[in-house]
Amino acid sequence: MSLRNRWGLRAGLVQLSVLLTLLGSLLPTPAAAHGERATEPYIRTRTVHWYDVTWSSQKINVSDTVTVEGKFHLFTDWPDAATKPELAFLSNASPGAVMTRVESYINGMPAQQSVRQLEIGRDYSFKLVMRGRIPGRWHLHPVLNVHGAGPIVGPGHWVDVAGSAADFKVPVTTMTGEVIDDLQHYGVARVQWWQAGYALLAIAWIVWWIRRPLIVPRWNAIKKGREDLLVTRTDDRVAAGLLVVVLVVVIAGYRYTTQKYEYVVPLQAGSFKTKPLPQESPVVTVELKDATYDVPGRSLRLDVEITNQSGSPLRVGEFSTANLRFINQSLDVALAGVDPSFPKDLVPGSGLRISDDSPVAPGETRKLRLEATDAAWETERLVSFLTNVDSRVGGMLFFFDGGGQRHMAEVSGPIVPVFTQLRLAEKS
Ligand SMILES: [Cu+2]
């Protein structure tokens, strides 16, 4: 290719990309996600495993509520690079304040405050009650904000909020019986007046000083031993006056507030503690022997050794990681475990392939190969675990016994990428 052609091609590509960027910004497209896929895979696969998550509704009106509830398991193989959940706050991930969180619970305890000392390896239940505020189509997730590790987002589902934003009101009756029609705007004007007043004082104080020659002339004066020129008697008087004004404003403001509002409760800034959900005695042990991610085949392969310690035969029903659920398609009880409200895009249709799906007898130890194959590994941007510093993978395995009872077990270990699996499969 001649130099001119190459330049022509490059200019064409630049024009094309500019055009696409312009089109992208001019044509309104719904946001497909809001950052949940940007979290590093080692966080998404090895910290908080959300399960049994349900949404009470996918269509609500402004001021109606939608309840998101379920459970989460804190993974034992918690990555070194993420702070342990010593302090955490249960919240919702949605684009801005499009919904108002009116209630939140961990293990049935009110969770408006942060929760302390969550135990790794244990499970907790949660519940969020959200009230529609701004009409639109919003992706609503539960999220656990772990101090030092950041927000760890659960599965998200689209919720349509219909109606008019003007209809949204938060009426509240205070302890003293005062009725507030709409908490959204209550006291906002007063806060803004106070802020404006203090801003005015601050600006006046700055202007008082910067109207005079500044840094270099003042430095020169100090070098010549004439500090006395820098702060005049008038400056002293203005400073003293300002101090008096601020003190009077603070004291008078405080007196006025306590007289007008007899009972004032400070913002609640504490934290609470809750015991994890009761732990069942281990029914099955899972040892990860080998894990590979087949890059061209988009397939995660786990070679595990399973020992059934229960008195009932067990089958593998589900492998769940990073909010993706790979279900054993030939196990009805596992399929039934997917709530109809659960987002379909997080349940790959290809499901989970198991090398030997016959029930593992009580006391039996069996080696199994589990294959979770789907483009979701790419679309959910999970394959970058190959470039992570610790190249490990983790997830939850759900087993079902003869009676349809579910038992969970963690599976985790090192993982290596492979690029040749497809060709080997063709040969054999
Ligand atoms: Cu989302």
C-alpha cells in the first residue's frame, strides 16, 4: 500500500469514528448498564454472592413501592486486594435518585445505618423497599458498600416507573405531631439561606485581604523586616468585628432553633451488628482440582471432586458467580429455583453441563467436570480475570438432594486461560 493510500485510509477511519461518536451522542440510547460490569472480576466472583433475589414488581407508578429482597453469602476466598467486610452499608444501585429507599433490612433488622463485622463464609438476608420517584426505565440492583472495597453490586433488573414526577411526595408526621406535606423540600430554603449568609461573610473576608497587593510585595515587606505594614490596626478591628458577628449569629441561631423546635434529634451516625443466618452442617465438600477458561470457546471449565457427606443422593443444580446463574437444564428442581422475576439476561440458556449428572450417592466421592459456556463471560466483561494479579475464580455450587432440598457449597481456586481447547475437541 502506498503512503498516500495509507494516509487516505487513516483519514477515512478518523472521519468515520468522529461520525460514529457524533451519532452516539446525538441519538438517545438507553444505558445498558451503569458500571456494574466495570468492577474487577475478582471482586464480582469472590466477595458477595447474591442469591434468591426477587423483585416484587417490574412496573410501578410514581410513589408506589417495589421490594427487592434475597440473601447474600460472603465468600471465604475473599481476595487479599479487597478489604474484609468489617463495615458495610446496604443500599441500592440505580441511576441517581430515581427511586427513594424507604426501608432497608439485614436479617430483619433495620439497616439505615452501616452494619459492623459481617462474618466471612456466612449468609445474610436483606430487603430493600424502594419508592418510585422519577418516571422512566431504571436498572435496579441491591448493593453492599464494603468500606475499603467499594460497592459490590447484586443482580440488576429493569423497573418501569410510570406517571408524573410532580406527583411524588413524601409526607411525614414528626414526633411532635407536625405534619410535613413533602419531606423532599422541607427546610431546604432555610439551609440555603444559612449557606448563603456564611458564604457572604467568607467572601467579604477574602475581599478584605485580596484587594491589597498580595504575595510578592508582602514577601518583600517581610524580607525588609516591615511586618508591621502587613496587618494594620483596621485589619485587627475588622477581624475582631467578624469574630463577634459569627459568634452572635451562631449563638442566636442556636437559641432561635431550640426555641422554635423543642425536640431536635441529631443525624443518626452509628452502626449496628447482626448475627449471620444459621449455618447448616456441611453436607457436601467440593475440591477444585483444575479450572480453565477456554478463550475462543467462552467456556469456564471446573474439574471438581465432590464428596457427598449427607444421607441422601445429591445432584449439581446450579453454578452461580458474578450474578450469573448456570443451571443444570435437566434438573427440574434447579430450574424451578429461578424465580420468574429474576432477570433472564443473567441466566444463560446454555446452562451448566456436567460430565456425569447421575446422583452422587451418600458417602461417594466423584470427580466431575462442570462447564459453563456462554457469551455472557464476554458481555459481562468477566474474562479480564485472566489479567488479574491473582488469577483465581470462585463461585457457589447449588446441590439438590432427593427431596428437592438445596445445599450450597463454595468452589474456588486458581484458573488458567486456554486457547487450544477447540482444536483438541475437534481431533478427539
Ligand atoms: Cu444496572
